[in-house]
Amino acid sequence: MRSLTLLEQEKVKFLTKNQISLTLIEPTETGLKKSIMDATTPVRNYLVENGIHDFNLQTQGPNNKVLIEALIYDDKSVKKSKASLYRPVTKNGDPRIWFYGLTSYAEPNDIIGIISYDNRLHVFNLTKLSLASFSSAPFKELIDEIHHLETEVSMELLLKLREIAARGFIKSEVNADTGIGRTLESLLGIEMNSSKTPDYKGIELKSARDSRSTRKGLFARTPNWKLSKFKSRVEILDAFGYWEKGIFRLYNTIRATGRNAQGLILRIESKKDWLLENSDRADIGDFLVWELQELRKALKEKHRETFWVSAESKVEDGHEYFQFNLANHTKDPMIEQFDTLIEMGAITLDYPIKRTSDGKVIDKGCNFKLKANCMDLLFPPSETYDLINYA
């Protein structure tokens, strides 16, 4: 697909700000004449993620064509249509998509927007639909309806966070690094569990002390041990651990931009779509493997919608107290940026491992983190809410 013009980018930003998830496709001159478009990878992924259609499960041939209800919007009206989804017998069954009547709304190399909502596909010409139409019927009605649905839970959560903030400093439930997260979840009525799913009705919660906001925790993911040279993190500890204050440990940050004190570095193997951890020791070399597809999937699932809550911390009489003050609200991470952010050192890997005096190994997982000043490189424009001072 061609690069978007500045005006087209403004329209996409408007939709993103209103919590509208969409995908884009560019019809060619030949495609418009033949009423056919290639269903590109982003379009196919979008259809799968929204429960509309999976081309991988579709049999080739015209008898297996699937029709989906669709609506096509212009500046003044909306027209009923159908989306045709099929895989031809020829050309390896490369996925095809078409919207009946699209030729009346598009010219070659226009950018067509597709929004999945209410089990239908809502189609509009991003290039030609005026920005004014985004604020007038009938397109505005669609935006408002989706926006209301998408923001109902987030506004409920925001109200609760402001009620918590209004209580001032609140005593931590535990005196530990995890105290801020445990305390906030308890205040919101969220039970402690080890689930990888989002915390509050589909929204992920991440909390941090103001003084410790240099990196943001994204998710934890173990390597693929079957593909890796090392088969457990005990092996990692034994190979690279060190003694500190009488404890054998490995508290490590690994990045792709340079080796750390243990001689470890991350690197991407593009041909295999792997993330590798490598040692400068000739007898070890590459020793851990993560499949990048799985990491991207974890990022998308974990942070479809996230509240990053920060708090001022103080200690009195040996107890920590929190004043929750700000929340940054992000949605739909730009998955295509993940690999680049690893290569530029913005996304790093941490694993704190130690062996206690009784020989037990305590492992807090492989944690991928993002530099705080790179949030806007991974997430589209977001909202920051003041939890204390607001109109």
C-alpha cells in the first residue's frame, strides 16, 4: 500500500483518538475494472481479530465464496452492500476481497478504510471522504456509536481511579516492590491471580511509582525451550550468575544495542522471525529463542487497552503510602513497531533469578520492558488523565 498523505493521516488519527479500530486497503486500476482486490496480510489479520473471517479456513473455488453484510459511506449517504471473500482455484488460492458497488466510490490508488462493527463491515473512501463528514451524519453516527461502546468501561475505570485518588495517601498492602500493584488492584476489587489476561473488564492495569518510571513493563514471556540451547533458567543462572551480598543471582537487563556486563545481547534473526539471546562466550553463542510472532501476539493481547497509573510514594513509620495521581490511557499497540524498538534498544529484556541458601531457585520470569520516553513509538496518540486536578 502507498504512503498516506498528511490529510489521510489526520483522518486516521481522528478515528484512532475516538477508539475506532480499522484496516486499510488500496484498490488498483486493474482491481477496480475486474471488481477484485488482494486481501492483504493486514486486512486478513483484521478480519480474524474481529471474528469476521479466517481465509486460512476457507476452501478454494467460487462455490466456497463467503458474503458478509457491508455498508459504504460517502459524504451524504450510506449504501447497503456486501463483502465478497473468496480464494480462487488458481494462483495458490491467494485471498481476495471485494465490496459490491465500490467502483462508484473509488478511483485507482484511493485508500479505502474498513471498520468491523456489529457483525458488518463499514467501508469508506479515506482519500475522498471529507474531514467534515467525520463530524456529520451518517459517518459521525457510526463513530459516536462505536466510541460510546469502546469508552464505557474505560470511563467507569477512570471514575473509580479518581475516587481512589481523592482519598489521598493510601497505605500499601505489602512492603515490597509489588506493593503498588497489589494495593491498586485491591482498591478496585480485583482478586490476586496469575492470569495473563487483562485486569479490569478487558483493560490492563499497570502501576508505577513516579520515581521509577524509566521503563514500563509490557509482558512476561518464557523462551521456546525446544528451540533454545538452554532448557531452563536454572542453566542461565549457573552460566552467568554472580555472588552479591551472599546470594548467587542474576539480575539482568539485556538489549540489542550492546552487550551487558555478562556479555549478553539480543539480536533478531529475520529469516526465521526469531528473537535470540546471545553470549560472547564461544562455547555458548545463541542460547535462547523467542518466536517473534508469539511476542507480537502477547503484546497485542496484553495491551489492547491499558491504563498506566502512576503514584507518588512516601514512607512513614516503616510503611509505604501511595497517592495515585496520573493515568495514561493507551490502545491498540502498533505491532509492526515491535521488532524495530527491540533493535533500537527501546524494548529490553529483564530476568531476575536467584538461588537461596537452601538451594531453591526463585525466578520472576522473562520481562519485556519499554523505555518510558518511547511510549508514543509503540502506541497511537493516547489520553493522559489527571486523577486529582480535573474539571
